[in-house]
Amino acid sequence: MSLEPRRGAAGDSARFAAPEKETPNRATPRLEWIVGGLGTLLVGSAIAVLLYHALVRDRSPPDIRVTAGQVLDLQGGYLVRFRASNEGNSAAAQVTIEGELAGPDGAIEVSDVVLDYLPPRSDRQGGLLFSENPRNGELRLRATGYAKP
């Protein structure tokens, strides 16, 4: 018996040989270029719109208009629903809406509500409560003030 290490067949040496390196295809697929271009176009467009609104947009003050809607009978009085529209290009916060009801006997009842926020070119709905029936008198609705947000 021999104590020398046994040598394997010729196939064993190939098993330990370093594998041949394959050259990867470094060309970017056309679809990847198209998707990347569309993404760049969308991000660039969004930035352009934001810059336009920040720099060029008309800064006219809020133009708040209030219109009365449906009158509902409640247990303790009457509810007048309204719509407040901001036709201006600036937002308004803490918008106070006042309703003045002049009854047939000349008595005047006032109700008001505060809308937290009224964005430009939008509208919000709300309601005013009265103890007398608004159908029997003259109702005037108006915005009496706002704060700049």
C-alpha cells in the first residue's frame, strides 16, 4: 500500500478549474429607455405646473358668494342649507357666513356659522339655524369675513 495521495481522472481537474466568464450584455433594452423617458417627462411636467402656479398665477382675493338652499323644519326651529362658493384665486380660512331673517313683523333674527377653509375655485355647504320660519320672511345670506390661511 502506498501512502501517496491518489490522483483522480482527468475529469476531476476540470471540476476545480475556474469557470469561463461570460460577457454580460450591457445594452439597455429599448423598453427601459421609453419608460425612463416617460417618467422624466411626467416629473418635469409636474415641476413646471407647480412653478407656474407659484410664480405666475393670479393672486386675486377670495370672492365668496353664498346661496340659500333647502329649508328644513326641525324640532327646535328651522334649518337653512346654503352653499358658499369661492370664485377667487386665493383661499380663505375662518370664513364667517351670516344669515339675516327679517320677519313679517319687522323683527330681525341673525344666525352665523364659520367655515374652516374655502379653497380657491371651490364650494362648501353648511346650514344656518333659525327659530322663526324663513319661508315667512326675507332671508339674506352673505359672507362677513375671512382670514388669510
